[in-house]
Amino acid sequence: MSDRQQDPKPSVSFFAGLVQGGAEKQAAETARLLHKKGHRVVFYTYDLTKAFYHPEQEIAVVDL
């Protein structure tokens, strides 16, 4: 069985800074809601040291 057949929920990736701002807030909130519905979510971000929004622990964050 392929991974797609085993896990019907798609993965969702975001590339966004997690600094304070409207678009960043919307990305963090959307990620939280998708994760809550069972989607696998990954945030690709830059300069995590300046993050204002911190996704839930179950959401992967990759600091580029």
C-alpha cells in the first residue's frame, strides 16, 4: 500500500515568517485548524528566533 492509501488526509506546508503580522497570524491559525482536523502540517520559516506565533508542538517547524 502506498502512503497516500494509508493516510487519506493530505499534508499541508506553509512557507511563512512567524513574526507578528496579519498574514502570519492567518497562516498560524489555518495551520492549527488543519492540524485539528487531522492533516499533517509543516511550517517552513526563517529566523525562528524572531517568531511571535508558535504553532502547536505537533506541527513541525523547519527553520531555514
